[in-house]
Amino acid sequence: MVEYWRYPFLPSANTYLEGLTLESLLEDYFYSEARALAVARLETSATTGLIDVEGPPVNDEADIVLGYVISRLILAAADNQALINYVALSEARRAERFFDSETDEDLVKVINALEIITVTLEDNQFSMNFVDYVKAASKLREGNWKLANRGVQNGTVTLDRETIVRLMREVIRQHLEELPEAPVEIKNQFEGPITDLISSVSNTFVERIGNLQNVVGERQAEAMKELGKFDLVKAPPCFNLNLLDLQAGVNLAHPSRFFITTFLSSLNQDSESVMRLFATAPDFKESFTRYQVEHISGKTSGTQYSAPKCDTLVSTGVCPGPNALCRLIKHPLSYYRVMAESERPTASRMERILLAALDRDSYPKKLLEDNMSKLKDFKFDYLDNPKKMKLSLAIQEDIPSLVEVKISYFNGRTYSVDVPGQDKKLWITRAAISISDKNVDYECLPLTDWKIALPIEESHFKSNKIKLIVKPLEVRYSSEETRKSFIILDTVKED
């Protein structure tokens, strides 16, 4: 028989809720012991990372199960995913301790009672469907946890007891991290009782509920400050989204941690600064994290690992999906370098824009020199509050204008140009753009600044209007042809 005081998260434990109303559970004196156990459950989780609630005969099984349910209500009302993740790990570790004392047969009963995966037992070996295994082990470290290293026979994976216990800790953690937000009507109706329960918890837990986001923000700000000149704006989506998860208290899978470490190390960030980023992870252990970071960065191993290519990030699930720039590059470090375009000297930026506009197979030295001599005084900055105009008028101005347009054409491309007299290629990632404010399209000079190009591409994809700062420029394309086009200086965010 399953002991629910050990595993109150099992669906069958809900029999203790039959006939109960939420009002009585939160307010009735009869359930005051259950509410006290809910507070104790969360309190010990917050202070020690473990949940220490004694079972029968010290505490009644029904009170323990109801206390668990109330603790979940408190977490849902607190609406803090980082805190939910922290407690989920504590609950999973508690269950893992009880798994160690179960017989093999009883362990299988508990696992199957969870109704997430199905396990069978034969000759002291535990077996499960390979699909269940892949899902359960998706966030565990590489190596032995890889399906290829487990062996699959007839769609079944066979595991020993130690492995199944560790795997179930992961299954429970993932399961308990999925906590729906409390409906607004319940929050409003029971705001008083739930607030009182939260207030009953020790200062440690209250601070964790009330201030965790601030603490996370402070840790993130401190860690990012330590990263020196590293610029999040230039980082690819794969880095930014995984970093956001990490700072929100999500336990990242090993491929994501490996990527964050190698990406930052490749940008010359020291291992101490990189390690601080992992401090908000629920399973953070300084000694282990330090060993991993210093090994990957080459500080202790002597070999610095390279950041994975985009193909690898896609296959390992690190890539959240590409944006327009991602589709033009093959490596996250290339993304970072392309996004640094605006930091180049003005002459270098203009040279690259002109090369993209002239679009020659070979380096057009004479044409470049002619154009650069005319544009030697050009500046990419502009005065605040430029005058708003229609495109038909803005094209006649010699100063920047504010225009509200639709993007009628957008195309990205990455290519290289051989530079005469130099044993290197000049790589350019440009966006070809046309804009329209009615039915007339106006060609723009190619954009090489993707901090500007990305919101323009998004506007084009959504068929939305966008506000731009533009300025007309004349470019000589040959000895016989000179054309006037807009150069896009910036995008303007809506208020």
C-alpha cells in the first residue's frame, strides 16, 4: 500500500480532498494543523533546501497530504516561477530519500501511481519505454544519460535501481515545476486567508516570495557587470533566452550550461564571472560549478572548449528558434560580431554599406573612393525630434526625417568580398530594404546594422507600419549612373 504522507503529489492522494471545499481548507479551524504543516513544509524548503515533515504517528497522514495541497496553493498565489522551481527540487529530493527505503516492488508501485511513466520489474532490473526515458532524462547531463549509452531493445530501456531512483527525482521535479497560476477569482476570494498563510512563514520564506525577483535581478546585474564589455543586446536569442531561464531559477540542461560557458569564454570572459551567472540555479553548488566552468574554459584542463555551432544548438535543443539574422549565420559568435556593426568607425561602416549597395563580384576600389570622398563628412547620429514627413518630401531633404512606413521588401544575405592587397575576405551581412508610405516604393541603401534591421524585419513579417529615421544619400553606381536612396539611421519605438 502506498504511503501518501511520503508521496502526497500522487494523483490517488486526492482521495483526501473528497468533499472538501477550498473555503474550509483555508479557514476552518479543523484544518489548522494542515495549514501549519504547509507553512512548515515551505519553511524548511526555504531555509535548508530540504523538506522536513515527519510522518505518522507524529503527524496524521491526512494532515500531511492536505498540508502539501495548501503549500501548492500558496506557491500558485505567490506566482513566482523561480520559487516554484526551488520547492519542486526540494520535494523531489524528499521523495528520493523515501525511494531508497522502498522494496523494488513497492518502488514500481509508487512510480506507476504517479501516472507519468510506466515501469516494469524483472530480475531486479527496471524497464521503461524509450520515449518515456528520453522525456524524463532530457535535462540530465550528457554521457551515461544519453539514450545511445543505455541500449534499447524492442523500444525498451533497462535501468538499475540507482539509476531509476535518480531518474524519478528528475521526473518529479519537472512535474512539480508545472504549477498553473491560481485563477483570479480564487485569488480574490481567498486573498485574506492565503496572505495570512504566507505571513505565517518565517522571514526567510517571506523574503523569498516577496523579494526573489529583486534578488535575481540584483544577482544578474552584478554578474553582468562583472562581465565587463559583454553586451546582451548583441547576444543571440539562444544565449539570451537560456540566460533568462537561468536567472529565473530554471535548472538548465547540460547542453545549455555548456553553451553559456563556452560562449562567454570565447568572448574572453573570466571563469569567475561566468560562474556567478549560475548562482540562481536551484541546484547550484559552488564547488561543482567552479570545477565545470574552469574545466570548460580551459583554466584547469588546459583546453578551452569552443562554443557549439548553430547546427549543434538546434540538435541539442538549446536553440529556441531563429530570427532573421540567425538564418544568415552558422555560429552564435558570428551573430555577436554582426550585431557589433554600429561600433565600427564611421568610415568602415560606410565602406561596408557602399560595398553592399554596389554589389560587385570584385572590390570596386575606384567607385568606393569616389563615393567615400563625397561622404567623408557623413554622420550616423542625428538631432532629437526630427520633423515627420511623407517619403515624397523626405527624399528631397538633406537632413534626417521621421517617416512612418510599411516595409515593402526585405531580404537578408551574408557574403564575402576579396580585399585587394590583403590576404583576407571582408564578410558582410546586409539587409536589402524598400519602404512605402502609400503605393510608391522607395529603395533604401542596404542595412548592415542588425540592431536596426531586426525590428524592421519583424515589421515586414507582421505587415505592420514602423517609424524610421531616414536621410537621402546620393550614391554613384558607375561613371554614368548616380541614384538617390534613403539610408536608415534608426527605428523609433512607439510610446
